[in-house]
Amino acid sequence: MTLPKETPMIERLALAILNDDRNAAGLRPVEGRESIPDSEGYVRNARAVLTALLEPTPEMVAEAVDNAGPIGCCTHSPETARETWQAMLNAALTEGEGHD
């Protein structure tokens, strides 16, 4: 199932968690939460996942630095890699909330 590009990341994660639960219960996946009563808990779970991901592990930071590209192009220090990672996840956490 492919969601529209404009679907907020929180909603994408919530739907992935919901459908994983449905699959484990032997149920078919759904394309949206609208038809599932009390599915707001999946949004809370998705937010918890993104919040846990806010602080990258040292290995993740090292990988980002190692894959930054040639000097003068996309070079990242460990701190820049960490800040970039956190900024991307913060953006995902606030999608659809009217924040810029």
C-alpha cells in the first residue's frame, strides 16, 4: 500500500503499526485509520517511536559523518549530523500541526 506523499510521517507510522497489529491478528490491512474505532493510540505509539529516535546512537552519527560526501559538498561533523537528524525528526513530529 502506498500512501500519498503529503501524508504526515506520524500518520504513516501509525498506519504501519496498526496494520502490523492487524496482520498479527490475521486481519487484512487497511488504507486509513478512519474505519478503525479508537485508533488514536496508534498515533501516540508513532509519536513515541519518533521521540525515541530523536537522539541518534553514536554509530548512527558516525555513519552519517562517514557518508557525508566529499569535502566542500556535504561534509558533516558529528554535531551537525546529530542536529540534522534531530531537525528531520522534529519536522516529522510536528507535521500536520500547523507549525512551520
